[in-house]
Amino acid sequence: MTDRTLSNAELPNGWRKSSYSGNEGGSCLEVLDSHPAGVPVRDSKAPEGPTLVFLSAGWT
């Protein structure tokens, strides 16, 4: 699988909590829908940190 990261300059608004994240309030993944490169994923505790981009087919 070919993954890549996005720089902070490439990060648009519109993040949402992943449906696979629990409701415990600590560890959450955020995803960004409708991004042309695939599905960006980041850690909600470090939104300024690295963002991985998965191919849409791989994320599904």
C-alpha cells in the first residue's frame, strides 16, 4: 500500500471523529472526507502532528 503524509499547509478544515474511535474520550482518530489524495487520518490529541493519507480502496 502506498501511503503518504500531508504537511500542515495542506490540511483543510472539516475533520470528523472516526466511527471506529470509542467514546472513552482519550484516543480518537479523525478522518477527512472527500480529499482528492485519499483518506487523511490524524490523532485528535495532536492535530498539528503527522497526518497519514490512505488510498480510498485501502481505507475501505
